[in-house]
Amino acid sequence: MRFNSITTWHDWYLMQYKTGSGGIESAMSEILVDIRDNLIVCDCNLHNVVSTIQNSFYRWSNNPYTTTVCHGPPELKGQRVFIDVPFDKFICNLTDSCSTGCLCQEKPEEQILAVNCSNGNLTTVPKTVPYSKFNNIHLALDDNSIEVFHNVSYLDRIISLTMSNNDLKTLPEFVMQAVAKDDDAKVDFRNNRIKVVPESTRNIKYQNAHFTGNNLECSCDMIWMKEWIELAPSYADKGELNCTFEEKVYNIIDLDESILNCHDVGNILLIVMSSVALAIVIVVLIFAKRCPYETKVVIFRIFRIHPADKYKIDGSLDMTYDMCVTFDDNDYYVRQWVKQVLFKNLEEKKPFYKLCTQIRDGGRGEGLGSESTTRLDLMEKSRRLLIILSQNFENRQWNDYDLCQAETLEQNEGRVMFVLYDKIAIENATKEPLASKLKERKVFSVHDKLLWSKLRYELPRTPCGDQPQPPRPLLNGEFTKY
């Protein structure tokens, strides 16, 4: 194929001569196509064969076939295709369905379709993007005049969205829900006119989301942002986000309900009952009929009345802990949530419950037997067992062991509870085998507004520290006085 006018390489040039099965690497072991002295454009079509050669013995073979040089694009002209050109330089500019003002590029090394519309004089989000074999899209819309983000057909393929320096007034919930599905999603909405950040943003890592330079308004509905920021790694700038309340500027991480004059459920009910008593009675009756469990929790939260639910295990005096907590301690965010949120709410606020976890209270034994013994011992010494399910929980050996042990505890004793931490855990909870394990158990969501009330409702009425202790057994040499 030497001394022709070939401009674009396709893998089938080589694969058509291959016999038997296997990929392009096995094809090269049978034959190398000589494409020297052509007008080769070094674009994305060459990425596969070049990366294969540079990661094989051909890289050092001094084969004259590998001395082919690029004829284009201009910045790569004259460079040796198989030796000089970095992998990330093999890209293709796509024009079909690429909106005016945008540069659309297929980048095999990153496995993405990059759509760069920055400084494109756009007033709307592009309606279409080119077809690409790569499912992930990086969309850059910086420095335009976009005021509204309309839904587009390719939205669920976006894993990186930058839209700084626009005129966006509202950030729709559906945008963040779509982008946040990827574990490493990135968004940048700096310097817009956004007042409210959708709560689904919490599914994106704080350090990957940028909202400075907006007109954020402080409200009780955005207290979740404080917890979101607190769970971020130490290297993140946790004080960069501000909001305005009653003409004063606050760091979001410093907010609490007292600053914003937020009222709890009890106060709201009392105010409404005093003004529209009849309406509240009707609402309460309907709610009680449709949601009997939540009704009991609300009654407990307001009046501290525990309607009828009593468990035999709470009468035992030889229990050390109120609740054993098991979770995926390899997950940084779950581990931080347990440490900074769960413990803070249940161990540091009245009534003070005594919790235990394997990582904090059980230690790490030497060998499988020691590990299983300490885990089982903590469960047996606890009145309750709380299992926090996250995306990789069932893939961890000891987490699966804890699930199996939970199945041996009597369901009617009320000992076992579950908290669904993320979207993947919520989806898995509806599928087998997890669905059967959760059947007839108390299952809560980490985003449930009544989560802490439900947990306190399910925990013993009298914490371990307040229980009368059983008499200490006599030691050798001791005797009783009659």
C-alpha cells in the first residue's frame, strides 16, 4: 500500500488479511501493512493500532514499516506515527450535528466525545451532538449567554458539564440527576445567577462541583449542603461557598437551623393546629391511615410517646451497646458519614446512645476466625443492629458475613435495621437476593427527613448507660455477708 494517496487509516486494512480469531495485535503477528509514503492524517482512527504497537515488542523492533510519518494535521506533520505522537493527540474533529460555535472531537485515549462550545455566542444549549462510539460526553459551555438549560436528548451521556460565566438563573433538578449518575462526574456553574442548588447535586463529590460567583440564597431547604461540604476531603476549600439571608452573607458550612429560623415538625404542627384545628385533624387522620408507622414516629418525636412497640431484647441487662453499626469501611464517604453524622446525632445528643462498630470497637484480629469472632461478639452484645447499605457493600467479604448474621436474628425482635446510603443501594434493594433479606425489616434512606426520629424511635427507650446493671459475679476468695 506504499506510494499511494491514502489519508485515513482503518483497522480493517490490516484485519482483512488476518486468518482465524483474535484482535489487531494477533493480526500484526501475521502481517504488517506498509503504509509509508502516503498522505496519512494522524487522527483518532490510528489510535488503536498505534497504542497496540507502542505497547508491544514492535515498539523496539526497528521495523521500517513503523517509520511512517504524519502528513496532517499541521501540528503533527513530519512526526513519526508510531514513535513520536502521544496517544492523546490522535483525535477526530466531527462536523455532522455539531452546532455552530462548537468544536466536537472524538478522543479515544480518554474514551470521550468532547463538545467545546466555549465563547461560541450561544444563547441556548446545543440541541444535538455528533454520533460517537463513545458514550461519555464532556460538554463545555463556558462564556456564553445561556439563561435556561432545556432538556436535550444526550443529557444522560454527559459526565462533565462546565457552564461558567453564563446568565443561568435556574438549575433544573433533572440536569443534576442526569450528570450525577457517574461516580466521577464534574460540573462547573461558577459566575451565573443561580439562587438554588438542586439537592441531587449531593451525589456529585463536593470537590468536583463549583458554584462560586452565584446569587445563592440561604434557606432551610439547603441545610443538606452543609453536610455535603463537611464530608468532603480535607484538601477541598470548604469555606468558598456563600449564601445570603436577610441581607447578610454566610458561609454555607457555618449555617444551622437556628440562624435560618427553621422550625421543627412539632412547632409547625402546633402553629397550624392552633389556626386551622379542623383541617389538621382531617390531615392527621388521613396520614395516620395511609402511613401508620410514620404517624407513630411523629407522635414520638413531638410528645415522646412510644405507642405500644416493645421488644424483649430491651429487658436484657447483659447488653453492652444500644446498637452495632456495620458498613463498608472501604468507602470514604460512608465512613465519614458514620463518623461525623451518625455518631454525632446519636452519641452526642440526648438521649446519649452507646454505639459500636467493628473498625472502632472490635479491632482487627489476626486471621478470619478472630475477625468473625469479634464481629459476632459485638452484634450479640448490642440491642440493635444497623446495616448501612452502599454501592459496594455486598462486594466486601465481611459485609456479606454481617448480612448473613443479621438473617439469624429474629425479625419480630426489632433488632435489625437498614439504611440505604446511595442510589445504587436503593436500586439493589428492589432486586434479589437483597430484596428478600430486607423483607419485613425496618429500611430507611439516608435522605429521609425523619431518619433520626425513626432511628431514635427504634432504639431502646432507655440507653445502656442508664440501665440498672446486673450484680457482679463473685470472684475467688470473695463471700457475701448475711
